[in-house]
Amino acid sequence: MASNYVDIHPHVISDDEGRYPPAPLFGKRSDWSQERPSTVDTLIAQMDAAGVDKAAVVHSSTTYGFDNSYVVDACNAHPDRLIAVGSVDVLAPDAVTTIRQWVDRGLAGLRVFTGGSTKEFDPSELDDARAYPAWELLGDLGLTMCIQTGPVGLPAVVALARRFPNVPIILDHLGRPDVTDGAPYTAAQSLFDIAPIQSIYLKLTPRIMGDVKKGGASPESFFPKLVEAFGAQRLAWGSNYPTSEGTLADIKATAQDRLSCLSDEDRSWIFAKTAQSLYPRLAD
């Protein structure tokens, strides 16, 4: 049976701090990871209740820094449903060796976290020559790279995409565009400007599902424009559970409502097929 819903942005937090001690990136642990921790068992239960078939689980950098142990162990315990997307210090001299070690343990993709809930965005680490060996390895291994940044980081993302065209890049939260001005979304023009670069994909999370209901924005004017620019084959849904509040079923229902203006075929790509193209281990 084909998977109808594949989530490419949930997180998991262990309830065993002795085995998986917190060591947050930038030294400040995120509030959500303490207020709404979700173990892998909780995530599986939430997926079952929501009708989510599979997931690419994203490592919580604001809980564990560069230690991917829990996300890897958690996903390895459910290989038929989960894969792990981890974080490595790509600027470190031993980044290539470290990536290979995590891939040997089961890691299926990487993510660069340049800022977010605990720190302002700093795109300087993106297009940095020290990271190039790591990016070359991603191309050799056929792995994707998620990037957490805002509009300030888009020029560096473009530079990386042009330098390493065989590495699929997934922008978390669409790169956080400002869409509140409404159609024709002039404030988000920097996002639409990168659409011709075919290796850049966008992750649709609760952030944009909320933003399209603010100011002059609307789902009916924004999402068709996004599909026209990028194609549904480069858009994928991510729940951001439990960082975003609510059950996974609630988060999924909101996404279904916001994307109801799109065709069945477009929604099938956004909710499953794009994720499976980016992460072949999630394929049916």
C-alpha cells in the first residue's frame, strides 16, 4: 500500500538523560524540548493516531548539539517507518570522517542549524570553504542537506547549490519568508528568486501554515504561486512536532486545510512523494 503521508520534520527527545545527556548547540536548550519532549514511542503513537505512515526525524540541535545518538537509535528501532536526519559540525577538520561514522550507524541525511529558537541566524558558516569537503561527501553518498536559516542566508544557500548541484538542499520552513504583505508577495521575492535552482527544495511546516492566515496573505493566493514557481515535486510537508504545539493529527489537519486549494496530484507530492524522492529509504 502506498504511503499517503510522510513527515520530514518531526523531532524526538529521550526521557533518559543519563544515556542521552542534553548538550545544546550554542549553550541554550530550547524551551519546547523541555516543555513538550516526545520520545520515539510517543512519536510512533502520534503517527498512528494521525495516519502518518513514515517520517524523516530531524535531530534536535537545541537539545543534543552534534550528538546524534538518540535520533539514530530511535529510528533504527523502527526501520520500516523512520529515518534519521542528523547534524555534524561541517566546519570541523574531521567532518568527513564524522559523517561517515554516523552514516555507518544509520544516518540518512544531514542538517545545518544556523539559528532559530535559541539564536539569531548566522549564515557565515554556510558558504565556508572549510565545509566543502563535507558537501562533496554528501554528493558522493547521495545524501540530502537540510538548512535552517532565514532570508539573510539565501545568498549563501544559492552559492552552495551552484557549487554542489548534485546535493539536494531542503530549506527548513521555506527559509522563513515574510508573506504577510499578501499577493503578489513582494516581501518574499528573495524566496521566489531561487526557484530556478532545481536542487533546492522547500519544507512546508506549521510556520507557513500560520503565516498564510496573517495580514494580506491567504492560502489560496500563496500556495498556488509557490507550486507554480517551484513545482509540487520540490515541496514537502513537515510537522515540526512537537516543537509546534498540538497533536500530530491537529498539525496534519491544519496542513490539509491550508493546502486544499491545490490539486490532488500536487498534494500527493507535498504530503508523501517528494519526501520519498529525497529520502529513498522512505519509499514504499
